[in-house]
Amino acid sequence: MNADHYDGFADSYDAENVDSLLNAYYNRPALVGLAGDVTGRRILDAGCGSGTITADLQAGGAVMTGFDDSRAMIELARRRLGDDVPLRVADLGQPLPFADAAFDDVIASLVLHYLEDWSAPLAEIRRILKPGGRLILSVNHPFAHAFNYPTEDNFALRQYSEEFDFAGTKATLTFWNRPLHAMTDAFTAAGFRIAVVSEPPPAPDTPRDLLPPRIAAGERSAFFAFLFFVLEAA
């Protein structure tokens, strides 16, 4: 990942996502719900961004630690979380600065799809999880990519870029499309057991004006955006 790139729009990214449909009413509540009762659990937020999920889990009683490869994001997270949560700049694509079996859970929210290689990051996450610990993650849904890019080979590992508007700031994000079987193969090769695969609807308290029209009208219950997993360290 290119930390300098994300540093360039960190404030706008946070301003947009703190109350957006895809983050505030979809990704964040889904991950927090999958985590369940986190009272007293030692949780690492891997790619914590500005710390919104870290804050939610801390409010639920978790003992949180976080890292991100963007210094600007870490500064935003420090403002949000204060001094109670250890935060550092680190790269999920490199060896992680944590001891073996240091955490009960790792949260990886919308981060793995930025990486071409999953084998080393998953091995590092497995190393720092205690036996039986959980990796709770979200990634871009591969079916959404197939819908948006129907002429591409959606069974190939493929890099692609999309432009976003974050609170008035234009930014280009670059991802790696990975078919579902490649995801599950990577998980099991790293020593994880797949406990949950989830395709949730938006949160019940989503403001109606944020919902896609067909969901607001009751015609549909959900949409393809992100795919969620709970993995258990074997």
C-alpha cells in the first residue's frame, strides 16, 4: 500500500465515511456484530484508518490496539481515541511488530483487497493470534466486481482502480480483484478455519434517504458491496 497516497486525503476520507451508508451503516455495524461480545478481549485493528471501528469495539469493552500504514490516518485515530489505545504506523504487507499469540481477535476492515499477495499478511495475522483466535474481516465483494466489469476475467487476480469523491475531494483507490475460491484457498493455506461468511443488509437504523431506492421500497433486502468472514486460527 502507498501510505503517502492515503495521507493526501485522510481528512476527507474520514469526513465522508464517518456517517456514510457503506461505512457507518453497513461495514462497521456488520463487523462489530460479527465480533459479538468483546468484553475483555485483546483485539488488534489491522489497518485501523481513523479509528472508527476501534472506537466501537473499545466502547464494547475490548482492549484495543491499532495500526495503519498512513501516518495521517493514525493521527486522526489518535484524536478520536485519545491515549488509551496503543496506535502505530505499520504495514500489513510487512512483518508485524507484535508478539506471537498477542491477540484474541484481529479486525481487518476493507484492507486485504489493497494487497496483491495475501499469504504473508495472513501468516503474520495467524502468528499474532492465540490458538482459536479470530480474524474478522471485510473485503470488496467479488460479485460486485463481476457486475461492474462484465467484460473482464473475474476469475483472475487483477488490479483495477476506481475514482471516489470523499467529502468533495477526488481520490483514486487501487484494488486487487480476487475470486471467492482464491480467498478461501488463501485462508485455509494460512491455517484458518472459515466459521462465518456473511452478506448482511444495511443496519436497521440506516436513514431512509441513504438507502438504494429498491431497498428503501422493500423490493430488495441487501446489495453487493462487501463480503464478510469470521476465520478461526486452527
